[in-house]
Amino acid sequence: MNDNEKGLDRVLPFQIDTLDVRGRHVRLGPVVDTILARHDYPDAVSGLLAQAILVAVLLGNSVKFDGTFTVQTKSDGAVSMVVADFTTPGAVRGYAQFDREALDRLGPDPAFGALVGKGYLAMTLDQGPETDRYQGIVALEGEDLAECAEAYFRDSEQIPTLVRLAARRAWPDGPWLAGGLMVQHLPHGSAGPRADVGGHLPDPAAEDRWVNARSKAATVTAEELVGPELRMEEVAWRLYHEDDVRVYSTPVVSVGCRCSRERISQVLAQFSPEDRADMAVDGKILVTCEFCNAGFAFDPETVEA
């Protein structure tokens, strides 16, 4: 099978009307591997960043907007920051900051809590300069980023949500693969029942449907998420074959970085000539994009806005 047939770098939206549920299944192959390969990350950091990229794609693809959806962690752990963003219609990028010595002290397979320590997960929706940015923040608590995302929807949006994430190498030292699943309860109309702060639906029948949907989604395995033995449609059908699941077209995900020589030049032009001279090393201002690791060199005397 080629990447298209495997479902790599695609999102599969699905809906189950009988259970009042909508969902997204995402699989990333060359996209996530390209992003991670641009940096010399240890596997523990790569796995965490891959999960953040999955969250950005799952959530960004589920909202109708034009702009950028960003997922960012900030904490006091060995991995102090992870950033991933999804820009419509489907461009993703990401990077991480970490302390290599602190990471080495955690051993070969550190738990999520040990990696990130104490901090927060911020999710930001930015639709451009003419609109207000929306941001939600939750504590970095739980077994992984999936539980943090669930807490965000439960506490900030009052939407019952289940999230599952998986990331691994295809084989030792091989390319990275990642897969994620998000299932959410749908309201009955614009003012339908939502979860209360405790995460329960006020209508017992709706609660039963959600428990049913959540229980089935929770059986998904890491191998099914990542694939590629089963096609994405087959995963949805396995989980919900009794419930008239409907699947839709699969949007393509691609690697996309917004850095450019022109944009960086505009930023540098805002500094005084004296400040630019102080930035120079051997007569050049060197700028490296944290996301894609591309390097740019500028003459401090000829930078133009």
C-alpha cells in the first residue's frame, strides 16, 4: 500500500448519529517524521512532540476557522516547552525545548509526569489581526497529553470528550509514525445538553449513549491508531460497526513553516542599527527558525523593512 492507501498524513472525520457522537482519526507518517528529523531530539522528546502535533491536528481540524490553532506546554520539567500548531487548511509544524542532562537523569523511558513536571497546557485559536485570540489553559496533569486535552474540553468547553494518542518508530531507529483518535458528544441542537462540571450529561439517555460511545472508543489500540495494517475506515468500522458510523473525506496534512527571509528581515528592521550591530557575529546576523531549523544570514547594515 502507498501512503494514501495507508491513510498516512490524513484525517478521517466520522459521525454516529445514533450515539450523538462525532470523531476524528488522524494518522501521521512522513509529516511527523520530517518535523522530528529536523532536530536532534531524544526519543522521549520526539514522542512527546509527536503527541502535541496529534492534538493540534485533531483539535484544529475539528473547528471551522481560518487561521492557526496552537498547542503549547510550559513547565518546570526536563522538557520545559513543546509547541505544535495547525494552520488551515492542513499545515503543521512543531518544536520542543529540553534540558538534556535533566532528561538523561530520568532514564530511558520516563513517564509523562516526569518529563514535563508541573506546568500548563495552553490551546490558542488565532484567526488573524482583525480578530481576538481565544486561549484555554489547563494544568499538565494525568498520564499523557490525551488526558490533558480531555480535561480542557471537560472544564473549559463542557464537551464530553475521549482522546487517545500513540507515537512510535516504525522500527528501531526507523521513521516516526503517530496516530490519534478524538470522540466527542454532540449537543441536541444549539442549546442541547452538555456535560456539567463533573463531566456527566443531565439526560440519563444521553449519558448512556455517551458511555457506550466512549467505552467502544477506549478499546482502540496503539497499533490500530498508528497503523498501517488497518485502513483508517476499518478502524472506525471496527469500533462502531453496530452503530451506523458514517465516514467523510479525508483532509491531507502537510508540513508547513511560516518562517521566511522577508518576515525575519522585517523583524530585524525594527531594531536600531546599534542593536543590529550587537547581534552580528563575524559581520552577520544569524537567525535559525526553531520550528524547521532553517538558517538565515543578514548583513546588519543593509536589513530592510
